[in-house]
Amino acid sequence: MTVLTALYFRAGSLPIVQALFRGLGALVVAIVLNACLTLGRTTLQGWQGVLLAALALLAMVLKVHFLIVLVGTAILAVPLYRFAGTGTPPAPEAKR
């Protein structure tokens, strides 16, 4: 990371360096997107999880503070899972 910072400050105005950092930005976006998809596949099982994720996303888009979204989702999850007949949220499947 220090080498990339030094490279940027020494030659950040060169087109090749700018292209390199644009490519690195796209790589970071792809890694984060892959992590989101993998996490979503393992955790969003059942309509309760999808509903909670959709409501949390809506709250974040409306710029509700993150801690309020987190606590509100946890509070809402209790009756959703308790009274929907499932008892508890599904546990992640163990890899074999």
C-alpha cells in the first residue's frame, strides 16, 4: 500500500498511472460485489431475511443512521422469526 501511495504522489499525473489506479478501483468494486453476492446467497434464506434486507437497504438509501438501522432490524427480526413458525433464523450451512 505504501508503494502505491508513493507511486501515486510521484507520478500521479501520468496517464499510465491514472489508468492503473482506475483499474484498481474497478477491481476493488468487483471484489466487494462478489463478497456481497456470496454473503447474500448464504444468509438470505426465506422471506423473512429478504424482507429485513430490503427494509434495511431502504433505510440506508433514505440516509437513516447505521446504528438505528442495525438495532431496528434486530428488533424487527425477533417477531418475524418467532411468529412465522421457524423459531430462529436459519443457521449457515456447514461446508463439507
